[in-house]
Amino acid sequence: MDQNAIEATGLRKYYNSTKAVDGISFQVAQGEVFGMLGPNGAGKTTTVEMCEGLRTPDSGQVSVLGLDVTREPEKVKARIGVQLQTTALYPRLTVREILDLFRTFFPGKESHDSDTLMDLMNLREKEKTLTKNLSGGQRQRLSVALALINMPELMFLDEPTTGLDPQARRNMWDVIRDLRKSGTTVFLTTHYMEEAESLCDRVAVVDAGKIIAMDTPRELVNQHFQESAIEFDDKQNLPEVGAFRTLPGVTRTRRDGQHVTLYTTDATSTLGGLSAMAARKAIHFDDLYVRRATLEDVFLKLTGKTLRE
């Protein structure tokens, strides 16, 4: 049986009285895309940095590709790729020059050539551009290309699509899927729920330094929701959101400005109740639609926050 790509047991990291990571344990199987989700300050970045060997845990153990990260950090770093959310690049080097430079950091190890990486990350047109003159999205794509140079067995991607336009984001998704097909393990953090739901084999939800849920996206939805969601815009803001709780089938309600979400076990009856409210002019709604519950609904239920809070 293949060993896990990552095995973390009882990881803790404290900053004075702040428990950034408070006893986190998880495993990442070889070849899977594993996502870690959490609101800002939940501890996910510190957890990832301990797995990468960039931060030493106060207690607990983490092994990566069968190696103890604390005892053999250099061996680990030679076999992983790391794309940080913000990467400091040599400002006066061109895209090609910095790719060529990074290839020299892995002497004697098979690596991707610069042309292949520029084509993969759609940077060919920018090969002679100084890195200081790249846009935020182009810098993001370059940081992923640099993380791929050493043909890593395990990739750490920290919000890799932040700053990308929708088409570039989809292209990055294809890169991640291709990595998975090639057998590369991917550890992904993201602020986009659709991204996690589309790409990840499993996700861990982190809050207040602890993992509070972990499973496949579909199983997490099945475990926490038997309801459908009805969404609409209430342009008049007439009833308090609590008024909707009396509608048949409604179990939970949420209002974000004019946007209302109702979770219901009986969408047909709830829609009937909404129609009755509209008929007596108790509500005026636009853009109404019914959808199944999603990973974002699960996240909000578990943490009480949206992912970007």
C-alpha cells in the first residue's frame, strides 16, 4: 500500500496566548487534490507552512513523502513545489531569466524547461518582460510556474487563482487537474468555494485552529444538508428575515442585504408560501431560483462566516 503524501498528527503552534493551530491531525493520500478551507485567522496558513517546513510546530509531527519535515527539511524541499500567496520575485529579471535561474537551484535533478512552463502558464508573450512590470495575475501564474520547475511529487498551492480573470482561473483549474492526472499530489487553499468543490477530492474545514469537518465535498453537503436552497432578491426589504421562517418547509434563513436565502425541506410548499406573500404584497422579489445545497452552505453553517470574512 502506498504511503500517504502527508501525515500530520497533533500539530500545535501558539503565538503567546493565541492558539493559531490547536491539535490538527490529517492525512493526504498520494495523488489526491486536498483542500483546506477556513476564514481568515483560522490557522490554515500556519498549518500549511508547518507541512512545507517553513515553520516549526510547537508540538506534534508532520511527515511529507515519508520524510520528517523537521529533521530532513532539505530533502523534503527538493521533492515539493510551493506557490505562496505573495511571492517576492527578482524585479530586474525577465520571465525567461527567472525561470532559467530557478532551474539552476536543482542541479542533477530532472526539471521542466522554461519554454514548457511558459506555454503551460500562458506566459510566452511575456518572456522578455521584467517581473516588476507583470500584472498581479501574471505574477501569480509565474509563481506557479516556478513551483513546477523541479517536477514536484507534491504541490502546495496557496490561493493560486487570486487575481486571475475568469478565463485564466479556468486555465489554472486545468493545470491542477493535469497535475492530478500525472500522479502529483496537490494541497490547495482557496477562497473560492466553487474551486474547492470542482477540484478537491477531499476538503478540511478549519476554524479557530481546529479541523471541524473533513470529507469529500459531496459527502459534507449530504451530512449537513437535506434541504434545498431558495434564493431571491427582496428589493423592498419589507419583511424581517424571521418572517420567512413561518413558511412551510423552511428550516433556516439568511439575509445579505437584499439577497435572501431560505433552506427548505419542501421547496414546492415554500414557493407556494412565497407566492401567497407576493399576492398580498407582503413581499416583492426578483431573480428567484432553487438550487441544491453547496459546500459554501456547509461552510457558513459550520463556521457562521462566509469564506472571505
